[in-house]
Amino acid sequence: MSKSSKFVFLLSLILVFALALSACTPDSAPVEVESAEVEEAAPEEAESVEAEPVEAETEPEPTEPPPPTEEPEPTDPPLPTETPLPTLTPTPEVQLSGLSPDPQRVEFQAEDGKNLVGYYFPSEYANAEMVVLVHWAGGNKWDWCEIAPWLQNRQDENPVVLEACEDPAANWGRDMASPWWDPTWFPPMPEDVSFAVFIFDFRDYGESEAGLDSPQEWALDALAAYQRSMVLHGTASTLDFGKVAKPSQMISFSSIWGIGSSIGADAVLDACYMLNEKLGEFICKGFLSLSPGSYLRYDYAEMAKKLLELNPEAKGFCLSAKDDPSATATCNGASEHLSQDINYEKGGHGNMLLDGELTVSVPDLSDAELNALEIIQHFLPGVIEE
């Protein structure tokens, strides 16, 4: 290489080195431009960096806990505390009848046209159970003078006392103080219980028309009483009293329970079966017989069996005393078709079992000794909590 070439080469290296040094100094214009760009960019980056915290502060608003903390308000107890209102829904079931407690005289007819007379004791409630009381051969409807009001349970309203009931013994020629006319021993009835009650005279008894051709006609009388009680306890103003009233026509009809003594003990079962079979509905729910004997020429055991076959839920009580062997044999013979076959050690026949001093142990009903009216309380619905 020539000297001149070496000189040029060295000069070039010096210039390159000088330029490199100048580029590294802060006073160079290119560096100032770049730093300016950095300074201009820095505020923007700073704003963006500052904006992120601002956004972080505003982000909690959608995820703030207050809304969730207000969720318990729908489940706040004040609203559920108003739920006693649903407990008022049973009120239609205990709607008042609006009827006077005074017994009402009723005239009606059996299917064969025989004229019959009875008395209706209205319940305090519109849809109460109907109890038909059927007398024995030794008396008439007045045998129920005290038991009917006891079942009606409206004594606090001072209902009219029928004149015949002021001295019932005088109405059938016996001067005796029978226990079924003495309410002092009757068991108390719960305040909220009030049955509708119907009593009547068989043909050839009391106020009903005379003329009996066959004891089976007493079954027709009891059937007519059941039918008539349905009308009494329903919409009597819109129904023909001479026809069978179906429950679909009733406004406040509930069901029928028959209680009878002697010939009435047979009649309550016979009529119960006849009514249900005739209507094709389970209207008569049960019967309680005091000393039956198949007196109406319908076999008691066979009728109990037929009723149970027709209505498996039918409730049947049969009461008798061992010193009344005919009645005891009748009850025992039907026991497999009965809910209760109850035998007293002694007591006599029919109404004679309606005595507070006569008691019997019925394990299925109570651990205590029960008299006949206490057994009736177990038989009828809604009196005693089983």
C-alpha cells in the first residue's frame, strides 16, 4: 500500500471513530430527537399506566358485595310470618249452619206411603255429620229426649225443650226414672262438636200412622228416615221431600250414622245397607246396635256382611249383655263383619244398656271401662282422637 493510501485509510478510521463518539454524547441532535420522542411517549404510557388503577377502582362496582348482601331480603322471615292465613282455609269445613237449635217437627212418608213423624235437631255447623236415632220396641222417639240434645251439643244456646220431653215416662205409660232420661251422668261433649240429629216414630208408634203388616216395614221406615234426614240437612227448599236426595244435590250434607236399640238396632243396619245400595254411594258410614236380634226378618249377620262387601270402610258396633243371650248371640254371630263386638257381663236389653253404671272394657277403644255413651263417642267421628 502507498503512503497516500495509508493516510486515507487512517483518516477514514478517525472519522468513523469520531462519529461513534459523537453519537454517544447527549448533546447530539439525533439523541435529542429520540429522547423527545421518548418524553412524548412517556406521558402517554404514564396515562395508560395510571388509567389501569382507575379502572381497577371502578371494576369492583359490578362485583361489589352489596347486591349479594341484599339477597337475604326475599327470604326475610316477615313474609313467612303471614302464613297463618292458610290455617284459615279449614273455615269452610266448620261453617256455621245459621239454623236455630230448636228441634223441628217433620212429617214424611215411607216408600209404601205410610205417614211418619220425626224431629230434627239442627247442628251448629253447616256440614255436620247426621245421626239418626232409632227407638226400641219398648218406647218411641221420646226415648232420645236427652241423648239427641247431648249429641246436638247446643245447650248453651238454650234450645226449646219439647213438651213431651219434660216427662218422657208419661208418654209411654211407665212411671220410672230411666237413666237415658237423666243427663247428669252423660260424658261431656267437646265444644267444637255438634251433630245434626233426627229422631222419629216407627209406624204403629207415637205420632206415626198405625198399620203394620210385617216387621220388614220398619226397615222401610228407617230407610225413609235416612232419606229424609239427607234432605233436612241439605237444600230442603229445592228438593222434593218424597224423593231420595243424592249428595250431589246437597249443599252441606256430610254423611249418616245410625244408632238404634232392639228393633231399632236391626233397623239402623238394614237401612244403612238399603240406602247405600239404592244410591250407589257410600252415604251411610256406620251403625251402632244396642241388642239386635234380626227382629225385622233380615238376618243381622248377613246384612252386616252385605254392607261390608258394598262398603269395606263401613263401621259397625254391636253392644249386648250376657244376660240377654239372644242379643249376644246375634252380635257374636256377626262379629267377623263388625268393627266392634262388645259384650257386657250384665245390663239387660236395648235401652237398658244406656246406663252410666254399666261399663265394659274395650281394649281397642280405651284402657278404661266405658259406658254406652262413651262407646258412642268412640263410634262417631270427630269426638275422640283415636
